[in-house]
Amino acid sequence: MTDEEARRAPEAPGPLTLSDPRTRAELTRAIVWVSVILAVVLIYVLAQPLLLIVGGTVFAAMLDGGARLLGRVLPIRRGLRIAIVALVAFAFLLGVVYYAGVELVGQFEALKTVVTLQVQRVEGWAESFGLLPQGGGTMTALSKQLMGSLGQLTSAVGTALGAVTSGAMIIVLGLFIAAEPRIYERGFAWLLPMEKRAGFYRTTSDMAHTMRRLMAGRLLGMAVEGVFIGVALSLVGVPMALLLGILTGLLAFLPNIGAIISGALTILVGFSAGTTTGLLAVGAYAMVQILDGYVIVPIVARRSVDLAPALVLGMQLLLGALFGLLGLMFADPLVAMTKVALERKSGLAPQVAQREA
């Protein structure tokens, strides 16, 4: 100790020195709560980019599932299988965009006219029985809003405008994640203590397994609904059957809500061609929904994902109201992943296959 340090008067504790352990504990608790609140605010503010990342993981799960299926019949390197699946998906999307943009724009305008006229008829019938106020125009306004939303969807699909940037980011993220998923998994695990990493790897394995099964069921359900509705409506003579089949298949990506919208459109267009055609359209749509909901989807997805329909619908409404179309699209993947994480945390996670290489 130097002479200068010896002459220096002893210093008293400063105002920021916390000698009381209870004060330190309360301060730590306050910091935790403030951090939680800031995290919630940041998640809300950054909701759109976060949902794009979720979309990238969903697309990566689709690519990964396709590559695994392809690997059963074509024993080549994983990177080549990912490339083949991505090229096939890209070619399919280009075909849909081209066909929708070139062939279906005129049909969609006719669909808007038919639906508006049918809603006006239903509104007049309801007003005549006193179910709606005279001259209210409630259902007409709702139909215009519905068709306006569908018009935006068709415009985005047919003219490649609107959500191009978001779609491109989802595709790029999905390709990177599907190509080297272990890099990102190890990167997140590196942030955790050593004793927590084994549990993290098991949780991500279960989440990936659940996501693949969920997306397999979703894609199969979309294909079944779109093809069967288009064929069935064509057989019973419903106008614009091909357009309705494509819209039904696309809207099937939004379970529950998509089925309601596509069913309403099918019924309205069916009754525009006559009562008999309308009843046949109702029967065809009901049969397809029963086949998809009670045979195909349970076999492929619901037995492994086991999501309560009311929970999924509630989250779709909540996230759709908060974050728009992206929140609505990715509500059930978020619910499924959260469910798997909570089950693993509580020790209730079902046993799945060993972590695949």
C-alpha cells in the first residue's frame, strides 16, 4: 500500500451498493419482470419478421419431409434430394401461378358477381322474415369484404404482386434451414448450459417430427380437397368448378377457417345454377370434408399431433387479428411446437422415433 493510499480516508458504501440480500432479491425479480415485458413488446413489434422465420421453418419441414420420403426410393445425398424436392415444388408453384394468372382471372370476376347476387337474394329472404333489418345491407357488406379479401389473394397468386418479398424470404430461409439444420440446432444449443443441451436436442427432435407430420397432413388434405371438390363439382354441373377446386385447395392450408370460406363460396355458386345443383354441391362438399376430416387427416397428422380443434381455431382467430394473414397461416404450427415443448418440459412428451441423422 502506498503512502497516498494509506492517507486516503475510508470510503462509505455508495447509493448503488446493495448490502441487503432482500433488496438484491427484489431488484433481481424486478429486472426479470421488466425483461419479460420488454420481450413481449419486442415480439409484438417484430411480429412480421418473426413470423417470416416461422414460415421458413415450416417450409424447411416440408422440404425435409419430402427429402426423407425421396430417400426411401432414391439413395442419394441429402443435398441432392433437397434440391429435387425444391425444384419440383417451385415448378408446381410456377404452374399454379401461370394458370391462375392466365386462365382464372376472368372466372374470378364472374365468381364475384355470382356470390354478390346470391348474398343479395339471401339477404332479401332474411329481411322478408324479419331476421335482418330492412335495408340494412349487412350481408352484402360482408360479402363484398369477403370477396375483396379473396380478390387480394387471387391477385397475389395470379399477378405475383403483394407478398412476393415475404414469400421469397420464406423460401430462402427454408432452403438454408433444410440444407443444414444441424448448424442452427447446434448454434442454439451453444447458448445453453452443458447439462441442458441433451434435453434441448430431444425437444428439437420431437418438434421436427411433429412439424413434418403436421405439414404432411396439411399438404395431403389440400390436395385431396382441391382435386375432389373440382371433380365433384364438375360432375354435378356447378359453374367454375376448377376455380372453386383451386381456391378450396389453397384455403385448406388454413384449417377450420379456410373450410368455412371455401364451403360458403361453393354453396353460393352451386345455388346460382339452380336448387338441385346447389343441393348436389352441398352434398359433394360435405362428402369431401368428411373424407378429409375423418379419414385422411386423422391417419396422417392428428394421431401424432393431437391438437384440440377449438384450441387451434382460437389461436387462429387471435393471431389472425393481431398479425394478419401470416398469423392466421402459422397459428397451428406455433401451437403444435409450443405443445411439444411444454410436454417435453413437463416430462409428458410421447416417445417418438430415435433422432434421425
